[in-house]
Amino acid sequence: WERVDYTDMGPLEAPATRAAATSPRVIAWVETPSNPLLKVTNVVEVARRVRAATGDAAEAVVVVDATWLTPALVRPIQLGADLVVHSTTKYLGGHSDQ
């Protein structure tokens, strides 16, 4: 890729969300619940809107950082995500304090 643009998606209804999802290649990175505010993002709706806006699933990737909920409590792949990130080290060693 020649460039990377970052857009804080904010609410799903925001014009920036719609505009960002129309880029030729999209990686939608979602942290849910967010840190530190613990806002929950509707992964199903994000995946649907990104794919609808790009029109090509191969050009759109939805990545979910679900560290707060762990795989025991959320399974983003089943909600439409393509990739999932969980930070095991936060649960095993705290925040680099061991």
C-alpha cells in the first residue's frame, strides 16, 4: 500500500465512518469493549457496513481487539470479523510489571 490513513470512526452513524469505509482497501480495527471507556462496538454492524461500502470482501478486513472480554466471552469471528487479537500477556503477567 502506498499510504495509510487513520480515521477515528466514532459513532457508526458518523459521516467519517461512511467516508472511511469507501477507501479502495480498508482495515477496520475495532477494540471492543474499548479501553479505558469500555464502549461496546457492534461488530456485526461494522462488518456489514464495511463490506457493503467496499463491495469486495477481499479488499476489506475487519480486525477485532477483544482483549478485555477474552475468547471465553466473545467470539468476533462468529460476528463477522476476519481477524481477532487477544492479549494473553495482560492476563498472565499484568501490564509489564512482572
